[in-house]
Amino acid sequence: MAKVSPGEFIRQVRVETSKVHWPTRKETVATGIMVIIMTMVLAFFFFGVDAFFSTVVKYLLSLLG
């Protein structure tokens, strides 16, 4: 790997960051809202799965006692 001076490194970083497509505020807000919605959907799903398995395990344990 070739060593570059700190000044050259900063120049390269500026060139690369100018190539990045930065999202608009609207895109960022929409993406954030989708993340919150999907997190809530998954939370309810896993809560339901956990409740189901908890009920099954309690039933099976009640058969032993």
C-alpha cells in the first residue's frame, strides 16, 4: 500500500465524498418513519410468537404436574 501525505489524503477524501449521493431531508424522514413502523410490526410479531410458545410450554409443563 502506497503511503500518502496527510494533505493528499484529505484531498482524496473530499473527492470521494463529493461522489456520495446525500439523501434529502424528505428522504431521511420517510426512511426514518419506515424504520419505526417496521420495528413496531416486528415487535408485535415477536411478542405474539413469544406469547404462543410461552402458552405451549406452560401447557406442557402442566401435564407433568
